[in-house]
Amino acid sequence: MRTKIAPILNLVEENENLKPLTNRRPVASLPFACRYRLVDFPFSSLSSIEAPSAALFISGSGHSLYDHIRSGATWGLESSVGGGVFTHSHINLKAELEDPQYQGNYYDDHYHYVSRSHAEYVMIMGSNMLSNIRLDSLLRFHEKKDSDATVIYKKIKRSEVREDSIHSALIMSEKDNDKIEGIRPVTDTTDPNDSLLLNMEMMILSKDAFLNYLFKAKKENLDVSVKHIITYCHGSEHNIYGYEYTGYLKVIEDIGSYYQANMDMLNEDNFNSLFYRSNPVLTKLKNSAPTYYGKHAEINNAQFANDCEVYGKVENSLVFRKVTIAEDAHIEDSIIMQDSCIEEDVHLKYVILDKHVYVKRGAKLEGTPDEPIVVAKDSVIYEDGTIEEGE
């Protein structure tokens, strides 16, 4: 299977509703569950089928992503024979410049990567559909159906995505429940209790079908996206099927969904559903000391990464690496990211602290479950609750 699939990670993902967490990082780089990044999940799925390479298309700067991925060795993508991680960043900026040379390069970059691979299929994935996909099962389904393209979907309630969600739902054939007849915006469904078949923006298709679409896309200035490829395949009378995913899924499209996805990991069933499927979730290793819990520390239903010092009270929260929580500090229902420091007599509830936040003695912040307070990277929170944001 190692050379069967050429993966394309389409990381040109909407991030406006995730700011300030995405001010200096793409959605794919968002920290998750104390020690992971969102990009670890599609990469781990690729690792399970021994994909030798991956092409990344990133909306803005990919600095934080490059720092995390490095050579791709963690996921087996460092092969010197036709392997590696091929990155293309600042896609949105280049598109805004309307540079004709860039417009050609966007399609040419896709073409050269796929045409030079020894793969039979192209796999398109993103990072904002938090899930753990068995790609070997998907490939078997695809080949059994003799499909030109197969799209992964999940049956969800309309209420599980934003009212103004930009995502789409599949329309299935009445004669063949697996065959896709079309696609529609999820906003066409207004009743929050109604079910829909969410397009997870992941698909596998034959190399020839992808290259044919790419020719059309270049001619008509279309994005290389699952939504557009579905429309193309249907219009071109290609056989296109849907593959149902039944595991844990969270659509990361705003601060609320990001917060809830992290909080879901405090539930053992959700954690096991995402992390303890047959695919192990891999991430870059960082060797450091175990977390130290002081004599008077109180912990209830919380997760910690390594290298923390905890002397206060932590409940229903996730704490990332190298965080210090002083005695008499009280952290509830919050997400505390790497290298943050919390002094004495601090109370945080329904708060997300990005990396390197310093919370001064006596500070108190309280958001709500639906609207947690988000503090940007490198900020300082003072005793009176005022926040000096980092540059």
C-alpha cells in the first residue's frame, strides 16, 4: 500500500472564527489535548498506510506547522526515495495578488506532485474535521465499489455545526444508499434536530480523475477542494460514492467548537473513541521531566502534559507542557497552553490561555461554556483582570 496513495493536505481552511488562536498559526497547528496538534490526526492516518510523502497547501505562513512537522519522520514521511513533505504556503495571499504566474503555479504544484508520484490514487484531507480515519478500510471500500471517487461523511445532527457553517452535506441516491447524487450547503437544513450527511472534506479518487479535474480547475479558476471535485465528478458521470465514518468527530470551525473538542477529551468514552481506535495518534516527541504535584495540589478530572509544576487546584481542565500553577490558584473548566505561568490566588473559569501567558497574583477571569474567554499568546493578565496582549 506504500505507493498507492498520494496525499494532499488542503490546509487552506477558514480561521476567522478561531482568532486570536489563529493569529499566528494555521488551523492545522492548533494545540489539542495537552500534547497534540490538529494536523497529527490526518498525518497519523497516513502513517497507518505507510504513505511515503504528503503535499501541504497552507493559507498563510506555515512557520508553526514546519516547526512541528520537521522532516515528517514521526509519521514515516522522511523516505529518501520519492518521499518527503512538500509544502506550499501563503496560498491566500498569493491568490489576492491575482498574479497570473501564481495562478498557474497553484495548479502546477498539484500536478507535479501527483504526476511524479507512483501512486494509483490521490487522497485529499484537511485538519479541521477532528477524527481518526482508517484509510485502509476506505481504500478497500473504494476498490470494492470500483469507484472513481469516494467521499468520507458522517451522519450528524444539524445542531453539531454552526448556524452559518460553510460546510456541506451529501445527497445520496435512493436506489443505492452509498452512491452520491449531489451536494448542498448545510445551511439548507434549519431544524437543529434534523440529521444530515456531513461532507468531511476528505476523499480518495483515481489519479486520472484528479488530473482531469485539475485541468478543468485551471481552466475555470476553481479551488482544489472536495466540494468542487464532487460537483465535477457528478457532472462528468464519474462513479462517486460515500463512505460512512462512525467514530468521534468534531468540526473545528470556531472558538466554541475548539473548546468543546478539548473538553470532550475529559470524557473517557470520547477520549478512547478518538485515540484508542486501531490507528495510534502520533505526534512529535518532546522528552522532559514528569509533571510535579505539590503537597497541597488538588486535581479533579484534569489532563496534564509533562514538565508542569502544580501546587493549586485544577478541575475539569487541560494543561499543556511547562505550565506552573501556584498554590491557592484555582483553575476550572479551562485550557492552559504551553509555558504559561499562573501566580497565587488566581481564579480562572471557562478560559483559554494561549502559549506564554503570565497571570499575575489575584487575577480573576470567568467566561461561559458557550463563550470562553480567550487570551492571546504572550499576554499578561493583571490583578484587576485587565489584559496586556502580546505583540
